[in-house]
Amino acid sequence: MEKFSKVIAALMLVVVVVFAAGCKKQDPVKPEVETSNVSNITETSATGGGVVTSDGGSSIIERGVCWSKECNPEVSDNHLIVGGGTGSFTCNLTNLEPNTTYYLKAYAINSAGIAYGSEVSFVTLQDAHLPVVSISEASEITTNSAKFYGLIHDDGGSPIVKRGFCWSKSHNPTLDDSSIDIWYSDEFFGYIYNLELNTTYYVRAYAINSDGIGYSSEVSFSTLNPPTISVLTGVGYVGDGDILDIDVEYEFGFEMDFSEGLSSLVIKVDDDEFDFVDLSGKTSYTYSSHVMFSLEREIIGDCTFTAIVTGINGQSSTASFKVYVNVNPQPLITYDFTWYRMGNTSTGLEEFGLYWASNSKGIYAQIKPLEGVSMYWLDPFVWEETTTEQEKAALLANAVENYLPIPVYNYVDVSLAHSDYNHVIATIMPDGTFHLIHVTRCDVSIDYYGSAITITGEAK
């Protein structure tokens, strides 16, 4: 019997504990609140409100509305308190700016914290004495610019003295932000520039009369992202800071991508266009090519490779790298030569792509280029000025661009038995080999076989 009584007492204790736990009061949660539509809108006032549909298990200690000219207002912005409790409430907003977009939310606070209703927006009315102006949506949007149209519907009763556009990265831009003046008629347009890429902007048209500034409603747009482009790196590709030798072929390249679609690619070596590629229909592209520096006078020394890729909407991006061509110049080797002619026998000229011609037309040593060889008559000073591979390449490019080849060299007077000269000629072989020749002397002798002509000098 005693054991049975203990069992009954234990069961009763369990029931008491379970009952007590079931009756424990739950912690409160944040209220539930809805935002009402704004009404009674004027130039400077409006009526807002909301409904507290649940107190969250704790008394509502404050409710009201908050508003701002920026999205997502909070009680730290402008706000009005409308007592406590649940149910619907309204309040009057005053000291608003005419023709301005506002964002409003209802809120309620209990011991668990603050809750907000959904956001609503409204636009205050335009002052009757101010101009009425409208704005188009943005067009011709690029990475840093856009075009807009404005239209003045009403001058507000006095002449328009100024019109244009203002913009900002925040809502409701004014003339205190970025702006441009357009001195056109009531229908006007303009471009806004120097914008940041991939950024949202808010724009309003404005017109000014003697009573003040009338703004349009705002429109928003986002500048475009440009294509991405980078220099190809790795084994085999030249890149920034590399030192290149002349007469050696090098590979370089760029990689680009743009989900909206690519348009074209321009490759430049310094300021000269090296290549153009039509990229229509592509969203990504890898460019690879070869270059050799040998005859390019303009790019001895520092040289910049630049790639400009353009997207389908006109936006472009640039990638570049700098190399150094023949930073350590290779000196030219100077060696002596002898050209000899005796009757119909001649030697020495063939090395330079030349041959002896008949002297029947005069007393000069006539020398002509072989087929496919170009020969130039140059100023004597170039011999001393041309001492390195770079200078030779520059000289060749200059000769090709600025001199005409001569069909015959006949500037040595063989009627003078022994004469010194200071002549400089150059020859370009069909394979591009370049010779610089300095004629310094001619000796003429006569023996049993006739006249012997010996021309001597130096070559590089």
C-alpha cells in the first residue's frame, strides 16, 4: 500500500509539471503592419497611413509612417507618430517639395522591435506657377553617356529663361547635382557625359521661369558594361616589358568577351593600325598573331601593342602592353670591298646585287642592279649615322618611303686615273637583305688588255 501511494504521488507531480509547461506564455514577436495608399496629394502635402493587423503578442508602443526621397525609408528618416494600438491609422505629411517623388512605409513598434509595411511611392503636384516639363526615356546609352529629350508643356505664366537636364545617382536630382543647360526651343534634347560604367542614374528635365524651377518626373537608366579584354600571356606570347630583337618573329594576342555581343576589334602597333577583325555574331573571341620587327623605322625602341574591342551598342574596352625593340643595339660590322673590271671580266658587285654595264655612253663607271634588286643614291652623312641594326632598319624604311630607286649608278669618273670619292649607295635584295655601300676611291690603269677599273670602299 505504501509503494502504491508513492507511485500515485509521482504521477501527480509529472502532471503538474506538464501542465505548468503548457501554460508558459510565449515570447512576443514583431508586429504585422500594412501600408495604405497615399491620398490627398498636393504640391506640398499628402495623407499616408497603414493598418496594424497584429501586435505580435505585445502592446504596440508606437506606430506611424516614415518617408524619404530615396527608396526604403526608415524611422531614422522623416517620420510621423500616430500613437499606439492596432487597427488602421492616417497622418498628414507636410512641407513636401512640389513635383517630387517620395517613398513611404507604415511602421509599428512593440517590445520585440520594429516592423515595416511594404513601400509605396507618390509624386507631389507641380506648382501652378512653375513650368510643366516632361522627359523621355534614355536612348543611345553607352558606358559613360546617354541621350534624353525634353518637352515644355506649359511655361507657368512667364517666359522660360533656361531649360535642360539634371542627374544624380540618387532619386530626385536637382540643379544642385550634375546638370546641363540646353538653349533650344520648347522641344529640346541633350547628351549627358562622364558617367560611371554599369551604374544607375536618375534624370529629370527642368525649365526655369521667373517664379522658379519646374522639374519633370524622373527616369532612370543604367550605363552599360563594356566588353572585357585582356592580354594573352604564357609560353610563346610576348607581354609587357619584354625585350624583342629585330628579324625575329614573335606571337602576341588578346582575349575578349561580351555577353551582349561583340562588334569589331582593332589592333594597333603604336599609332599604326596592324589589323582589323569583324566580330559580328560573336560573344567571345581570342586573337593571336605574329609580328616581326625588322624594317619598321617608327617602332625601334619603345613600342605599344593596343587592342580596342567594341560591343554591339558602341561600348568599347582597351588592353595594351609595351615592349622594347632592340633596347641593346647590335653594332653593324664594317668591312672593305673591291670592285674590279678588266675588259669583260668583273668581280665583286654580285655580292651587293649589282653588275657592270657598258661604258659606251660615257666615261663613267656604269653599274646597274640585278633583276629584283632596288638601288638608292643616299646622302653621304648616312654612312657615319648608320652604325647599328636599328639605324639600318630605319634607313631602309626611310629609303623605301622617301627615295626613288635609281636605274644606274654612274657617278665615278674613270677618266681620272686616281680619285677619292664620298658616295653612299644602298641596295635591297629580293629577300629583303639590305646593303649600305660607301664608295671611297677609284683607280684606273691601262695595260695590254685595256683599261682596268678598280673601285674600293666599305660596306655595312
